[in-house]
Amino acid sequence: MIVLGIETSCDETGVALYSPERGLLAQGLHSQVAMHERFGGVVPELASRDHIRRVLPLTRHALQDAGLALADIDAIAFTQGPGLAGALLVGAAVATGLAAALQRPLIGIHHLEGHLLSPLLSASPPSFPFVALLVSGGHTQLMRVDGVGRYTLLGDTLDDAAGEAFDKSAKLLGLGYPGGPAIAALAARGRPGACALPRPLLHSGDLEFSFSGLKTAVLTAVRKGLADEQARADLACELQSAIVDVLVAKCLAAVRSTGLTRLVIAGGVSANQRLRDALGQASAKGRLQVYFPEPALCTDNGAMIAFAGALRLAAGSAGTTDVTGFSVRPRWPLHELEAAGC
Ligand code: KG4
Ligand code: ZN
């Protein structure tokens, strides 16, 4: 069985070929960061147009790398949502066209499910059940995961996502987009504790997050004036610490309240080294085991979509063979997703 996965929900065109028997056979990724950088964020119309340019050449290359032909593909998975409507439509149209031409089943994947399951692609994957922190540019959610499609929301952000806090603060500091890696690089030169930012909802006693106040605190500090490069680095360092402190505390609280011992971190912010180190330290103290996706699979990619498609097919989902039309779901809460096989 060979599944082609297509991801076009935002600013990365990702394609991959995954086989449950042979693993990840090939993948291709094109990041639009350089194109959007000068606008300080993603421009949806440009994103859609670029996906159109990239998706077929990337698919051709992936097939070549794997030594396969189009006819070898057994099923096609694509990101159906959530994401930018126009960008999603490109992936949906290409996936549906291929499914119609090849007469293969088509399966629409929830982008966050792709992220959530991506650590299962690693050499030593976690087994179910586990607690998952989905931490990306648009989401900060704690979930209980009992199986493919069996997700219970434990906590969510009341306003900005953690990645958004990184991105918006980076903009205020005059750093590039995406902000997470830029803040992390600047923070490496900062002095821990040299300035103070709040840890929103740290002691709220629940599993909710709130990050918009942090962005406002960064704005206030910038307006007051940052004396020199060292002061900017100190602020970046404190911002990263504040976000990491809150994420780690809430993850540990979720683990305690569920009684589970496995914790999975997924989504773009899971690439953050400071977060990885802090959770590594927390797990060294007790029974907790922490799992991250391979660094290359933290941000958006086609492999996680092909993989999620393969897992859903293996769990009994038939996909669809009705390729007379297609739809995308730019807003699609994860809890509306059906369990696999339904
Ligand atoms: O999962 P993703 O690629 O796209 C969404 O689904 O949103 O996540 C992108 C987010 C951005 O906010 C980006 O700043 C953040 O992940 N990010 C990081 C790092 N790498 C990416 N945040 C902190 N540290 C990083 N190293
Ligand atoms: Zn994502």
C-alpha cells in the first residue's frame, strides 16, 4: 500500500509517499518563507498561487526519488482543513484530480491530526493513550489521545496561540518571519532573568492558555525603548522562557490530571530547543516519557498527511471514491473529527 500525502494549508507545499510496510519512501517540501518575509507574514493569495506552481513538480520528484510511477499510488490523502481557504483548495483540487484519473480512494485529513500523529513516524513511537500538546502558529491545545480519531480536548488558548506570540513579538522586535526561530536565535544571546515578563494563567488551576498579554508586554517594553542589542536579546530570552514555562507547567498538569505517563509534543513550536530541553528535564525526574516529532516533521509537511491517511485507511476508513466535487474546511475544530473507521 502506498499513500500520497499532499499538504497545502498555509505557507509550505508538502508532498510525501508513505507505505505502512516500508515507511516513508520519499518527500518533498517547498517553504514560502522567503516569499512572504518582506510582508511580515503570510499573504494568502500569494500562498495559493505558489502552491499551484509547486505541487505537481514536487509530486513528480517524490515519485522519482522513490522509483515509483503514478499508477503505483494506492490512495491519496490531502489536508482538507483547517487553514487558508485558497491554499487548501489547491491541494484538494490536485488530490481530487489525481484520485479521479487513477481511480483511487481519496481521504481528507485534518491538519492538526497530521501534527498530532507525526511523532508516531519516529523510530521509537509512543503507544496510545497519551497526552498531546499541539503547539503551532494557530493552535495551542492539550488533548487526550486514545487512538486514531479519538481525541478529547483538555485545554485550549483563550486568545493567541503560542506560535502567534512568538511571531507577533518577533515583528515588534523587528525580526523576520516566522518569528519562533528568529526569537530563539536572538534569545540565545540573552541573559536569563535580566528582565521580567508575566507567565499568563500559570496558576489558573486549569489547562487553559492565554498568550495575547505577553505580546502586549513585549510591545510596552519596546515602546519604553530597548537600550541596545543586549536588551533586545534579554527580552527575547525572557519571552521564550515565559512561553516555555507556561507550556511545560500545563503539560505536567495535564499529565497529572489524566494519570497518563506519555506526553507528545507536536506542531511548529515543538521545534523549539528550549521547550525540548525543559520537558526533557521534567521527564528525567519522574515516570513521564516525552515524545517529539523528528525535527524535520515539526513544521508543516506532506509526510504527516500521508501517514495520517495510511493510519485512517488501516483503521477502516474507506476514503471516498466520489470525485465529482470536493470541499475544504478552513475552520474545522479537531473535536468534530470522527474516529477512524466511522
Ligand atoms: O505547525 P506550523 O508549521 O504551522 C501551523 O500549523 O501554524 O507552525 C508554525 C509556527 C510559527 O508560529 C513559528 O514561529 C513556530 O511554529 N516555530 C517555532 C520554531 N519553529 C517554528 N517557534 C519557536 N521555536 C522554534 N524553533
Ligand atoms: Zn501546522
